[in-house]
Amino acid sequence: MSGLLALLDDVAAIAKVAAASVDDIAAAAAKAGTKAAGVVIDDAAVTPKYVHGFQAD
């Protein structure tokens, strides 16, 4: 019986580590998405001739 409890404890520990990793990956993906959006917005501001419907000032 103690072997089964040890196995369940190990599975719970692995699940906890996996959940923390998924959280870190989600945070990194959100940060990368924000940076990519900033680059696209910055490029659009620098080169307005590529944006249709607006005049370059």
C-alpha cells in the first residue's frame, strides 16, 4: 500500500511541475505577442506609404 501512495505522490509532484511549466510558457507567449504587435505598429508608423487609406505627413 505504501508503494501506491508513493507513486501517487510522485504523480502529483510531476503534475505540479508540469502546471508551473505551462504557466511560464503562457506568460512568455503573451510577452512575445505584445512585442510583435509593438514592432508591427512601429513599422507602420515609420513607413506610412504601406498603410492604405492614410496620408503620410
